[in-house]
Amino acid sequence: MRVVIVTTWWPNDDQPGMAPFNVAHAKAIARHHDVRVVRVQRKVEPRRDTIDPSGLPLTTVSVNPADPLATVRGLNELRKLVKGADIVHTLAYDAVTVLAPLYPLIKKRWVHTEHWSAFVSNQAIIPPRVRKSMRLPRRVSTVSNALREALLPFTGDGEITVIPNVIADHFTAVEQPSWDPLKLVAVGMLIERKRPLLAVETVAELVRGGQDTTLTWVGDGPLMDDVRTRAAELGVAERVHLVGAVPAPEVAGHLSAANLFFLPTAGETFLVAAAEAIAGGRPVVLPRLACLDYVTEQNGVLVDGADAAAFAAAITEAAKAFRDRSAEEIRSTVIPRFDAESVGKHFDSFYSGLGA
């Protein structure tokens, strides 16, 4: 079928690492369908048509509420783009609000996939326009059962399908490096929700307990200077390495150089980075969150509580439990469940019966 994916969450020149989970979903869908991606941006400029680095046709359209003329032009372009589609598929909540004016045109062909963590962690911040618009798509999917349960009150009926995120092919099982020192890796933005300061405090707790430990954090964000300051205060500045943002394929290299994936995040909808780490043969240490139903005693340790001592104890436990576990054995707990072919088949079923 001809599928037009519309999203505001897509890589761009300023944020090349933005929303890799959306790119992976689009590529999984494209295994069996003719896909065009429409990136909606607020920056006002003429429509651009190109081929995305992912290999998919990409059209960029401007819709800016502060510029009514640009919004009218953008909606007109969107109307042209979706006119011939069998399926119009929005990714993430704000794309739903953008397409709301086109509802009479697309209502029978409109499906939506949600990723926004606020539906799980902080519904108070969800704008009224989003609450209203989420009832418009004919079918809705989410990436985890936890997000599905949180989203049910916002949709038009009780039919929400769970279709997981995709683990890219470049996350392959690589055998462990030396466990001395213990090498931790985190992947995520340096923001409050990911709790990077708590990660630094956990490293310090491990060191105080006699464990030679390092932490590599892949990702950037507004707390980078705060992380450096806290690491210096705790005497672990040389043990905490901030890599910054890197292209998605390079993340796999940082995972394979570490022994354990550790992220003391406060809330997630799926946590792709953790699933990617497991696919690379790395056990994970994470808080006990409802969305992490793929983390079991075969691939990680989940922590109750949110303090450095609890995480340090869990990391020590994981290091003992998984030191002699093969990377391939750990990988087998998430692959093929989350590979592109399996997820693509889920979307085939999701689209069934929706052709124009």
C-alpha cells in the first residue's frame, strides 16, 4: 500500500540523532509498503523533496502557528501529499494536532503511533488540543503495554495495538571486553528525567565500595555542565566520560566497549537504548518501570527505589550474574522479537482493512 508517514519527530540538520525510533519504524513499514515520509517543521521555508539518509523519500513542509500564511501553505501541501495515500500514518502526538484540520479527508485512512513519555509520567502537561486530537485517528498503536494503558482515556475507543520499537541490524552480539575496570555505558539525553546526576553518584558509590568503575554517557543535553561539576565534586571526574551526541550506528560501538548498560531514568515508554544494548549482548541495570517488560533475569537487573546505593548494589549483582554469560545468549532474549521484519509484520496487520 501507499503509506504517507507524517511526523515532527525526524532527524534534521540541527538534530541529526533525533527520534531514531521513528526512522526505524518507517523503514520496517517500508519493507512491505511504498513509504513517503513528511517531516513537519516550524521553520518557515519552501517545501523540500529529497531522499533521506535512511533511503526513504522525504518531504519537508512548514507549519507554524505563529505564521498563519505559512500554516495555510503547509496544510495545502499536506493535503496534496496525503490525497493519494492508502494509509496516512502519524508518528508522535504533535503530528496529530497538525493533521486535525484534514480529518474529513483522511479519517478512514488515518492511523497513529504514539511515543510521548508524558502520557505515562506526567499527564498534567498534555495540552487540551492534544487531548482532543488523539480521538481522531481511526487506529492507534503504542510501543509498550504501559503506554497503551496510559493512552486509553485519550483515544476514541479501547482498541490500541502494541507494536514495539525496532532494534536496528547494526546492534549485533559482541563478546565482552575485560571486566577490569567495570565499564558502564548509558545512552540518552542529559536531562532531568534520565537522572544523569544520580548515575554519577552511583559511580562514586561503587568506587567508595572498592569497585574500579567507569561510566561512558552517550548523548548531550542541558545538564552536561552539571554532570561534570557533580563528578568533580565526588572525585570521579576522570571516570565519567561524556561522549555527546553521535550518529545512531556509532552507538553500537560504545555499547560493545562496555560491560553493562546502566540508566537510572525516571520514566520511559519503551527505552530503545536498553533493548539495543541487550541485542548487542550487554546486560542492563534499570529502574523497575512498567514499560520494561522485556527485561528479565536472563538479561538484566531491575531496581526498586531511586538512590545510588540501590543502583550500585544492583550493578554489583549484575556484574557477578552476567560475567560468564555469552553475548549471543543475552541477545536471544530480544531478537527476533524486536527486529525490523517482526515489527514490519505487526504493522501489516495494523493496516489490514484500511486501504482507500
